Amino acid sequence: MDKNKRPNPWLKLVLFLVTFGLCVSIAFAVTLFFVVPIQVERIFGPPNQKLGTVDRIYLSVRLILQEETLTSPTDPNGLPQSFQVQFGEATGLVIQRLLIAGLIPDPGSFRNYMQYSGLDTGIQAGEYTLNANMSPIQIALALQDATPTHVDFNILPGWRLEEIAQAFPTSGLSITTENFLEYTSQSFEGYIFSPGMPSFASLEGFLPPGSYSFERNITLEKFIHAILMNFESIVTPDLREGFTSQGLDIYQAVTLASILQRESVLEEEMPLIASVFFNRLKVGIKLDADSTVQYALGYNSAQSTWWTNPLSWQDLAYDSPYNTYLYAGLPPGPIANPGINALKAVAFPAQSPYFYFRADCDGSGKHRFAVTFEEQLQNACP
């Protein structure tokens, strides 16, 4: 062998290129398999465990290139808007509507993220409040929770404050029973009923029945203000004129309407029952309303109700200024929250000669009316 023969330089070059290419390939493979997925997981969170290796690497590379698009809002000055996802709606259609609404800038990158994270199969049907000042990632996460931004809060006719308070724990609102009772135990200034409210008065009677829609995070102050404004819209000028014609201010009218609400079953009978109360007030006869005694007695733990029924003779003798079996005239204040029909019946009562009424015996909710006490006794059930 010729010791003076030199290696072929082209062979060296080929070996170098092969070695270099192999190193680059190894580095590239390491980057694809380890570095990129780790970086993507740091930015976008863990991947969907159901993804195969190839899909995970592919989506990871795509997300690295689309990071700015996915982490920046479409419009930093965007405003809240309602977005409805229908039951069974395809993910692709939802993404397309998000684009049309201006909530995401690019459907492809959004779809890549949804698939990478597994959120594409978790979109919940429901109504959302979204904003273009949210990043696409924030929007994707928001679509996983169909908890409504607003909840309905119902107040039933004839509920007292404590019964309204009991509805808060299951309402979806952040208001507590204790805070509500404490806040409503005071008189309020600045409303149409304020001038006639005594210093000891609460908001009993001034929270009209109905179904209200509130934001979940509404404050107690705004909650009460919204309902009191509803009261003001209900008590129209002609209704107030009706109260005045009956010799009542708003506070007195609401007090009588609250009794009427609790004593009536059928709305069509309210004007006639109101006439009985007015007839008794005019001649100084006590109202003898069971509901005022029930209010005075408070919660009956044995019956699990705020409205004890039936009342015993001992109950009727319970000494309270609210007991209209003992004290003539109106009680110190409302005993419940009356509805609009009770308020109208007080403003525009029927004209009748009746001084008495009692429940009919057929269980229909109707009442029998009487002019004299003797007739009242004759109307008693067998």
C-alpha cells in the first residue's frame, strides 16, 4: 500500500455533510419531539391526552407560529355582546360565527388551539356574554361554561321579606340572606313612598312580585334599587290619585294592599274584599284580618311556615300592634309584598254594604259576604 497516497477530499466533504445533516436531523427531531411541545404546553396548557404523537407535534408547531394571534384580543376596545350556542351545533359552525361576530381574528388558529386542548368537544350550548377584548384562548375557555350571566329571581305575591330572603341561597346570586334582611330593615329616602314612611319602617311591602332578571354579580344595593324602581313604575299617577281619593297615602295604601293580598285567593274578588275593609275602617270596626296575626306571630317551626294556619284562640289574642283583632285601624306597616291587582283594588275598591266575609265551603277560594254579624254566622260551614 502506498503510504504517500492522500485521502480523497471529496470523500471528506461527503462524510462531513452526512455527519452535519445527521446532527441537524437529530437536533430537529429533538426540537420537534421535546422542545416545541414543552414550549407550547407552557404557553397554551397541557394537550388533549387523546391526541396521537404526530397530531400533537403538528398542532404544537402550528400553535408556536400562531401564538400572537391566539393570545391577543381581536379588538382591545371591544364591547360585550351576546353569543348563543345552539344545542347540537357543530364546532365548525360556532367558530365561523365567532369570526363573523368579530370575536376571533382567524378561524384556523382558533380551531388548532381547540383541537390541541380538547376544548372542541366541550363547547356547551347556552347564551354567553363575550367580548372582542378577550383573547381567542379566553373565548375558547369561556365556551366551556354555559352558566348564564343573568339569572331570574322570582318574588311571589304575598311573600314577606323573610320569604324573599330564603330564596337567595339557591338563586345563583351572590347576595346573602343575612345581608338582604339587614339592608331591607331600614327606611329609604328618594323614592315616591319615602315621604310617608315612618322612621321604624322597612321595605316590607315595597318589593313588587314578579320575575326579575339580574346579572349574577349584581350588588345588593343595585338589586334593591331595581326592584324599587319597578315599584315606582307600577304605582302610576292614576293609582296614587286613587289612593288619595280613599284617604290614604302610599304607605297606608300598601299596608292595606298587603293585607288584601294575603286575605284574597281570587284576584276578581279583591275589589269586593277591599270594600269590606274600607267599610270597617270608616265606622271604626277592627279589621279582624287573620293575616295580620300570622305576620305578628312570625315563623311557625312546627308547620315550617311564616303563616300559621289555622289560628287558635290563643293566637288571636297575641298582643302585637299588628294584631287587627286587638287594635282598630291599619297595622303599623305592610305585612307582605302585594301585587298590582291588590294595589288597584285598594285604589279603586268596589262599592258594597258588606262588613264581613269568610271562605266559601267548597274549597274554590271564593268568599261569602255579609252585612251583619248574624249573616256572617249563617255563612259558616256546616
